[in-house]
Amino acid sequence: MKLGQIDLNLLVVLDALLREKNVTRAAESLHLSQPATSTALARLRRALGDELLHKNGRYLELTPRAESLIEPVREVLATIEQTIARPPTFDPTTNSRCFSVIGSDYVGATLLRPLIARFTGLAAGPQVDTTPVGIRYTEALNRDEVDVAILPDRIVDESSIPGCSRMPVIVERFVGVVWRDHPHAEDRLTAELLGRSPYLGYVTQGQPAIVEKDLDAAGCTRRVAATASSMVTMAFLLAGTDLVAVLPERLARRVAVAAEIRLLEPEMQLQPLRESAYWHARRARDPGHVWLREQLFAVARVEFPQAAATG
């Protein structure tokens, strides 16, 4: 194979195919048609002398050669992006760069909303593309596919993302929440109230919220009547019911009037929610990313001063 046989566009397609292991999904991620992506795959197969993707039943699998190319291809593209494709300076008044951010709906409502508000006053206006926290967030960070992932510290194994940097952005109390006309709740979240009330739990990707471990440790029994994968949705499910839930305080206060809920002071010991922004260290000197981190820290300093103090 000669180097001239591989152009940058083919490497971009190869990276998407290696990531998605599916021609249709790779085409969608690149905003290309499926025929165009299939044609690029055929060119890659000829140039590399390898099938790259082969069928195994209903699914496609990477060949050993393709597996060996995952990291080198991502490294090459990331280096080109950071050193050649990106301009040496970043002017937010003229640059409409789109920053990709992984975060929950809670992060969106409490941290990204004021961040985006800062952007809207700029002439060109950098954009923010938010994606929910999925099972691939570790891979996305390690492959340098996302600008920032904002994640609870207690779910992140930092040894699994050795090439990433971290900045604390959120420290938040948990509180009890109920419908404002709840017939039994007073003003405190007690083990007794939890034990005799139907409970609304937060479950995402099949895993319960991190606060559930603290409730278990405090000996609080719960009768789960319903679950939701969105904290914002949870707040709006309480009205007209006897349900009790536990939510981050800032979110609960922000939606209290619209959701017809009131907050209960927890009697048990609940660890605060701590979340950090994670990014690949390769982006450390990217002028646009430096600006993004400055804006994120400025927002955190206002919205979550305790977190900013530890950053």
C-alpha cells in the first residue's frame, strides 16, 4: 500500500466504521449517504488489502487488522484536528465552533443552561451539542471523540481514562421531594416517611442513582412504585400522588413551582452529588477548548461555588 492511496476523507470514514462497526450508523455519524460510505469502505479494503468488516450472523465484526487500526487511526485524526485543522487562536465573537458535551438532563438544566446563555450574547455564537450519558462515555473520552463529559465522580473509574484531565464543576446536596399537597409528608425526609410511602426512583442504564447506596446505608427501606431515567421528569411525576423521591436541591428548587413540589430536609446522612468535567489531555492546549473550560469554570463558580473552590 502506498501512502498516496489513503486520503484524509477515507481515514475519517475508516474511523467511523471502526467505531460503529456498522455502515449505516457510520454514514449517519458522518452525514453521508450509505452508498457513499459503502464505496469508501470498498476503497479502504482495496488500499489496505483487508476486509476490515465481515459478517458474523446478523452483525458485522472487525477483522484483527481492523482492530489493530482503532487507536492509530484515532491518534492520527486527533493530531491533525488539534494541530492543523484547528486555528491557532479562538475568537468566540467570530467563531461558531460546535462543542460536544456529554451530560445528564440534570447537568443540562443546572450547568449547561447558564453556559449556553453566556454563548448567546456573542456575535457568531459557539454552539453546544449535548448528548446523554451512555455506556460509551469512557470510549468516547479515550478516543477523544467528545470535548467534555460531565459525570458524577462516584461512577468514574479514573484508571479507565488515563489520558484525560478533570475539573470539579458541581457539588450539590440531595433533598427529599413530594407533591406540595402530599397528605402525609411534613417538612423532613425521614426513614419512616420513606418506609410507608410509594417511592419514585431514578434508574439509568439499569443502574440506580448513587444516592440509593446512602439510603441503604442509613437503613431506609423503600417500596419502589415507579422509576424514571430523567431527573427533570421525576420532578413532574410527583404532582397529585403520594410518591416520595430524592433529587439534587438546585434542580428541585428550580422546577418547584412548575412541578408543584416542595422540598424536604433529609434527616439521614446523604453524600453530596459531586460531578466533574473530563476531557482528553490532547485538547489541553486547543485555544477553543481552553476558552470553553474558562467559561465552564466561570459558570461553576457562580452556580456551584463549593465545586469551583476545589477546582
